[in-house]
Amino acid sequence: MAKQLKITLKKSIIGRNQRQRKTIEALGLKKIGQTVVHDDTPQIRGMIHKTDFMLDVEEV
């Protein structure tokens, strides 16, 4: 079974550039405090790396 990551949006996307907004949207996050669970893949890790200052990430 693959590892999973629990990703929570902790900061607003207001005032962020378009690339960061699209990355957050692609992760499935819309509101502050919203949490999603994704498989731990290199693609998801890259998206997290680009916006890590806005996210809280835990391994499940």
C-alpha cells in the first residue's frame, strides 16, 4: 500500500501569483483549513514543494 499525504491549506491564496494559485487548485484545495489526502508521488511532492509555505503536510 502506497503512503498517503494529508495536505491542509493554512494560508490564503489571495495575492499569490497565478502559478501558485493553479497549483493549490490542482491539489484540490479551495478554502483555508480544508484538508485533502493524496498518494505520495513525485508529482504531488513537487506541487507541495512549490507551495510549501502555504501548506501543512502530514504522512498518513
